Amino acid sequence: MLKIKNFTKSYVKGVNAADNITLNVEDGEIFGFIGHNGAGKTTTIKAIVGTLDFDQGEILLDGLSIKNDPLLFKQRIAYIPDYPEIYNNLTGMQYLDFIVNIYNLNSSAINEEIKKYAVEFEMTSAINDEINTYSHGMRQKLLLISAFIRKPKLLILDEPFTGLDPNATFKMKQLMRQFADEGAIIFFSTHILEVAEKFCDTVGIIRNGRLMKVGTMQEVKGDKSLENVFMELLDHE
Amino acid sequence: MSNYFHLLKVSLIENFHLNKVFKRDKIISKILFVLLGFVIAGSVVFSIGSVYYFIPMMVANPNEALETILNTALSIVSLIMIVSTLLQAKGFLFKGNDFDLLVSMPIKLKTIVLSKISTLLIANYVGMLVGFGPAIVVIAMLGLTTKIMFYVLAVLIFLFFPLAIVSVFALISLLFSNIFRNFKYKNLLIIIFGLTLITVYFIYSFSMNSNNVIFLEIGKAIEYIYYPAVLAVNGLLGNYLHLGIFFVLNIILFILFINIAGKLYLKSNTGSVRKAKKINKTLTIAKSSQTKVLIKNEFKKYFSIPQYVINTIFGKVLLPIGLIVIPMQMGGLALDPTMSLDINVFIYLILALVAVLTVTLSSTTSVTLSLEGRQLWILKTIPVSTKQIFLSKMAVDLSTTLAGAVIGLVGVAILVPFNLIGFSLLTIFILSLGVHNAVLGLIINLKFPKLKWDLPVRVVKQSLSVLMHMLASFALAILLVMGVLLLSKTISNINLIFAMATAFVLLTAIAEIFVLNKYGDKWFGRL
């Protein structure tokens, strides 16, 4: 289970980018993190994956703290940022080789896994090309392959639907569901409310750093559409 | 430890473009590229080696030759490493695009820092090879010492020397960037500091009689440049206590650096809490013409990248220094009332040569389009003509040339006996040279752009367009010097020779403007 307890982070004195956020995501759940630009989604995600230092609160994955046990925590996660910055001068295969070695994935099946996901995301012909020749979507696909071969306990994605073609989006959603069914936690941020509404088991709405609503999709939206709930929360501010 | 090697492998492939080097296609161009690299590296090593070679002839006591060569070599190496570490450490260590990726992985922060500094160290070993290697070869050639132990220790010094220097100055660079993180005029401060160093160095150089004397002076200042280098020299000369201290110091400082930087790594990349800014400005936009806005934008971009300014303003700073210092040094000759008019014009010709060597040394336009990088789409989609874009880009280079030229020419007017023809020709010559430099730089950048990069310093220092511009400038300088020499055999009137040289540069600039006008649009469209 992913537990976020009283997480607070500020970049500017007196202004909290994330303000006392508390939420739990159970194993096997797909959690959608929704908010306007600058709401605090990426700040929270970066704190979860350990790329942002924070002073208040705690973030735990299966009891492991990102602050106290960062290496064990990170061994169990795969993170895909909103802008896929990866080594431009490496080939796709060299990047995957790097991931395989860092995560100690030296099992005999790993090559088959890479082949499988490369076919699924239509990357077979480009996998040996340098990453600087890739489009935004292709970089995203490479990162997805590198995440799925890790079989992470927590897959965390920042705006994953940006730049992906319909086929890759469909494949990604299929795989995310499959991983969740196998017990993984999928945590992603998005602006696309229709996708979140159809795809997520649980959802959290964040505004100006504060978590306004969190719960199962039914609990959050009730009889209304997610879009209406989101707009109402904005209007209430 | 295995994570370290995987990180280092990736970092080397990424930073040194190893995939391109080992690509199997384009064998001929690769061979040519390697050959060109060898020629350039060979000539640098040869010229540095020749400095060391002549040192024994310049020292009073022959027994001091060995120590003087070592002092000079390690002082030069220290200076190169200090400057390059201060400039590059931030980019290599703390502002990489791979920060999010690496920190989200199960790798110790210390291991990440170790792999990053290793890449920086490898770059510094190249400097060590170029600066220190020739000294050892010269020492062997001249037979200044035949002890095997000396050469064994030299190899050890070679391996250990960069550890402490890179660690200390990388840490200083990190601390400075943390202290000045929210300081509004940080870039201006870096630019002023860099330019002051360049100015002081060149004024000092001009006051010396030859380059070798400068190197000797640098060697004498070794203890002020980097004290552990003194320990290394003493160690090589047989003081094993100093040698021991040198090795221990390097190891301890390196380990300390890894630990401190490992602890600071996360904070340095993600920033600290800053004070809230008071918002009291009203959101009003002043109306301005398109060209004016473009030019303003170009200047803003220029001054926002200190490495860009320091690398491209170098020659423009040297221009007024040269124009003022050379007449001062030649003062006795120029002020001689018995001299004929032509001899006084000859001084203007010398100053014109100074202008060629300084103005064309670098150009802002040779990397200006490359620096647009991922943002080039903005220029390509705004409703302005290509000519307006080119003009705004050339305005930066022309302004810096003009600023240097005005200061220099005022100095010339004061220091050199006034000669209307000579002064007018020199003014036209420098202005034509400025136009030529800006236009040629832009043409070269249009033909050899480097739009994919991670750090601006890679464009400013390591792109093909910069090399091409340098080669073109050398070619022009050689053409002018050869032309003047050839003309002087048949024409005795120096005024006429100078006028012909000026006309040549002016016509070259006009021809380049014509080429840019005719093909610029097409080339820009292809970017």
C-alpha cells in the first residue's frame, strides 16, 4: 500500500505547493491524481519518487519510507515523468540495458520481455536507434517499456497520455490494468477527466496544494460527472 | 560498485558521443574526422612542448631547468583545470537532464556524484595529457633526469593531480551557485568576473616580450595558483614527504567531496525555500516595433548565458586592448617627428592586423541559431521576416564589435599621430570586419546548425559551426597577411596597400550579405 501522511512542501516561504496531503492507495488500485496546472501534482509525485526533498510528512510504500529506506523504496517503483528526458546519445537498447543492470533484472526472460513490449508499442525497428532521433511519443514508449519490464510494485506516471498515439494509449491502459490486477499500484496525474473517470478506481482532486476530495470514483463524483465535480470545486474556492 | 560502472558507461556514451564515434557507416568521414582531431591535438601538444623545450635556455641556472619546466607545466595545467571545473562543474554535476531519472532509481546519491565527477575527471585528464605530458617528454628528450623513479612518479602524479583540484573547485562552483541562486544579477557578475580575468591576463601578456616569458612567470606563481602543485613538483624532485602529503591530500579531498556533494546533490538540484516576491507591477505591455522586440530579445538571451558571452566577447575585448596597448608600446616609433607619413600609416596597418586577429576570433552569430534549440519553432512561426530575424541576431555581434571599436579608435586617435587617411581606413576596415564576422557567422550556423543539445556550453564550445568559423577567420587572416606582403613587393605606397586590404574586406562583407540575402531564407526554412 502507498501511504502519504501529512505531506507538505513549499518552494516559497509562506506558500505551500503541497499542503498537508494525506491519502492511501491500496494494492491493485489505479489512482488518478487530478488538478489544474500548478496545483501540486508534480510536486507530490516527485516527493513520492524521491527526487524532491521535503521537511514535513511521510511517504511509505509497503511500510518502507522514501526518506529512511530510499533504495529499497526506489527498487519497487517505476517513474515516468511528464517530459521524458533520457540520454539522447544512447540507443534505446543501451538505455534498456542500463535499466536492466541498475534494477538487477538479469533474468533469462528479460530479453523476451523487452521484445514483447517493443512489439506491443511498435518500437522494434527503432529500438537500436539513438534516442535523439525519437519523437516525444517514442521516448514515452521507451520509458513505458523500461517501466513494464521492471514489474514494479508502484508505477507512477506524470501526465502519461501526453504525446502518445491512440494505439499506444490503448496498450498502456491495458497493461496498467493488467499490472493492477496482479497487485501493483498505479498512480498517475492527468488533466484528462474523461480518461480518469472511465479508468481509475480511486481519485484525488488537488487544488492550490490542498487535497480537496479523495476516494473511490463513486464517492468523489456521486451522480455527477467528474468534470462537474471538478468545476464545482474550482468555483467554491 | 557495479551501479557506478553502469552509470559511468552511460555517462561516457552520452557526454562523449561514443555511439557516433563507433558507428560503422561513413568510414571516410570518420577517418578524416579522426585525422583532423590528431592534427589539431598534435599541433597543440607540439606548441606547448616547444614552450617547455626553450625553458632551459631562458633560466640562468641550468640546474633549475627541470624544476622550472615542472612548475610551468603544473601551473598551466592547474589554471586550465580551475577554469574548466568552475565553468563545467555545475553542468556536469548538478544540472543534468538526467536528474529525475537517476534520483528515482535505486542508486546511492554518492554513487551518482562519483560517476558524474568521474566524467569530469576524464575530461580533465585530457587537459593533463596536453599540459603535463609534453613536459615529461621534453624532460626525457633533453635528458634533464634519467632516473626511472622520476617517470614512475610522473605517471602517479598524472593520475592523482586532478582529484583534489576538481573536487575543491567543483565544490566552490556548487557553493557559489547555491549562494547566488536567487541573486538577480548572477549572470552579470559571472560575465564581469570572466572579462576582468581575460583583460588582466592580456594586458599582462602585452607587457611581456614573448609568450615564453609569460609561461615562465606563470610557473613562478605556482604556489599562488594551486599550492598542492608545489608539493607535486617537490615530490618529483625527490622530496618524498611532500609527495606523500600530495597523495594523501588528493585522496582525502576527493573522498570528502564525494560525501559532501552526495549530501547536497538533492538540495542543489531541487532548490531551497525562497522568499515570496512582492507583486506590485501592473501587467501592462509597452508597444514596440517587431525588429526592436527581436533585438531586445536577442540581447536578453545573450546575457542570460554567461559562457556564451565570455566565449564570444573574448575577441571584442581584445580589440580595444590591442588598439591601445600596441601604439603605447610602439609609441617611440610613432611619435618620431622625422618619420615619414607612410611609416605612421604603417602603424595603422599593424592595428588593422590586430583587428583581424581579434574581431574574427569568435562570433555570436556562429551559434545563435543552434542556441535556439528546441525553441526554434517560435522564430519560425512568428509573423516576422527572416531578414528581421537575421538582423536581430547580427545586431548582438555588431554591437559588441562596435563597442570595442569605439573605445579602441578613441585610444588610437589619442595615442597615434593623427593621419586622416590611415584613421579613416582603419575605421572602415574594422566596421567592414565587424559586418563580415556577423554575416559569416550566421551563414556558417545556417549551414552547420546543432539544434539538439542538453547544455548551452556544448553548443558554444563544441559545435562544428564554431570550428568552421575559426577556420574561416584563420583563412581570412592568412589571405590578408599574404596579400599585403605580396602587394608590398610591387607597391611602395602603404596607404594604397591599406586601402586595397580595406576594399577586400568590405567586398567580402558585401558578397556575404548578398549570399545571405539570396539563400538565407531557404537555409533558414530547412532548419
